[in-house]
Amino acid sequence: MTTTEGALSGYDLESEAQVGSDRKVDATSLRQLVTDLLAASKYPQDRAELVADSLVEADMRGVSSHGVSRTRIYSRRSLAGLVDATAEPLITGKDRAARRVDAMNVPGQVAAQAAVMEAISGARQLGMCAVGVVNSNHCGALAFFLKRIAEAGLVGVAASNGPAVMAYFGGRSRAVGTNPLGYSIPRPGGPPIILDMATSNAARGKIISMARSGVGTVPEGWAVDVNGRMTTDPADALAGAVLPFAGPKGSGLAMGIEFLCGTMLSGITGSQIGDMYEQWDRPQRVGHIFFAIDPASWGTPESFEAHVREFVDEVAQLPPAEGFNRVLLPGELEEAAESEAAVHGVLLSGTVIADLESLASDLGVAAELLFVEASA
């Protein structure tokens, strides 16, 4: 077995060859299937529903790298005892503006949800609240949780570290996670403004999708192979390392997030964090941090809403660059995609559909997906 083959053994690449064509699936039936698959993988029902919600919402928003394609790996790690879907997170510092959640190795979404609820409660009480999470797992898209903070009328900021799959600027080997960062701002009369971005050139999940489907090549500058050489081959990129966006800028942000979510919270960083695809002898021990800020701490709710409206209007009136219709707010495209998917179905690749159906067969779950046919 080559170095590349060994590194990729947990990704199920060979078993996920393209089967059938891309199709649109009714969101409700998709959510039910993913819930049933997780419930059959030792997840309590309410937690299976939460995780399914996060994965389906990601696909609805066009962020397939964090969508239902993750169902199999979540199931495998739970059944292998590497994630404890029944544990209860331990929350300390509930009377302070800085609180701590020991996730106790629960699914990342469960830990993040507990942290978000604490952050919202603390911000309403104290004006702002930061909640650090330790001993967690992959929590899906941060936007899912940032949206909940904004829906509570609060400003949100979130970050997470992850397994070392990215090289720092100037390096050629894995040293840090793709460490995402995001924010959310409540918007009166409209959906919240939400940014959710990896500090790599692209979310590594996109490369995983390419490798599993056998479709597409990695754009130049996204990744290096195990020898530190630039590559466009998805399998070589997975075995090697992705690269930070904008060179030293993305690298510096990733390093800062690693400090916040690792060094500061638990001391667990870099290679100490388990890779959910590649390491089957230990839990992940991921760290997250969530901030919730009450804008009323600096004025009235009415004045904040007025200021947000003014800001949004100013952006909308900016002259667009050539080739663009207008300047978009962060999250606008994703919000439009989610609304479209709610009515016309969630677009899934044939590979993901086949994988869900195969996992359902493995777990003895009925795969009752409702496909949405295109109207004439």
C-alpha cells in the first residue's frame, strides 16, 4: 500500500463510484432518512434530528461539503465507539461572561448547540458571552449555529479548529486545520447576514467530494501532495495538505483560531486533534468558540435596527463591478439557495444518493427518499 493509499483508507473512495445522475430530493424526506440513519447508529432521536437538520440545511444552502455526504462518517465513528452520542456535555462558569463546555466526546453539533444556548443566555444577561468548547467533534457548518444566534437578535462570532490537514504559509506539510471562522448579524425585515468561511483556499470537504465521485480536479494553488508539491489530483490532495487562502493572511487567521480554540481552551492543537477519516484509534478532541453580543449594550434595539438597515441600503446602492449585477451581502446566495431548495428540492449528486441508500441497506433502514422531478 502506498503512502497515499494508506492515508485515504478511511474515505471509502472505491465504494463511492458515481452511480446514477444528480437529482433533486424533497428536503423533508431527506431529513427523515438522515435522522433514521443516525438513530440506527446509536444517536438518541433528538440528537439525530439536530445533526440531520444541520447537514440537510448545509446542502439546501449549496454547501455540500458540509452536507449529508458526512452521514456515513458520522455513523461509522459512532458505531466504532469513537463518538459518544449519548454523553452529556458538562457546562461550567454559568454565571460568567466566559463559559466552558466539556463536550465529553458527543457529536460536534450537540456540543455546539449547547454552547450557543449558553452564549445566548449569557449575552442576554451580561451583554455579551463567550463559550469555549473542548473535547468535541466535527460540528458541521458554523453558519447553522450562527443563524440561531442572529435569530435571537444577537450578533454572533464563531470559530473552530480541526485536524491538521493544512500547511502554514511557508510550510509544505500538514500543521493546522482548515479552521473556519464566521459571524452573523441580525437583519430587520430580512434574513441575517452570515459569513462562514474556511481559512484554506476552499473547504476540504469539496476535495473529498471530488475524490469520492471521481469528478473534477483540484484548482491550482489549493493543495500539495505528500511531498509538498502542488497537485490538482483530488486523491493526492487529500493525502497531502490543503493551503491557506491569500498565503500569509489565511495562515495567520488559522494560527489565531488554533490559539483560541486549542492552545487557550485545552492545549490540544495540530496533530493532537484526531482526523475523523484517517484516525480510528482515538477521538477527535476538537475545540470551538462561540460569542454572542447584545447590540442593545451600545444603544437601543431600535437604533441598531436602523443602523443595519442603513448599512444594507448603502451596500445595495454601490456601483457593481463589470460582470456583476450588484454587491451581495454575506450569506445572500446561500439564503436564496435554501429558499429554492425548500420548494423545488435539494440537489444531490448521484454519488451521495447511492451512498445514503447503501448506508441505509447496511443499517437496515428503509431509504424512502422522495425525488422531485423537474417540471416541464
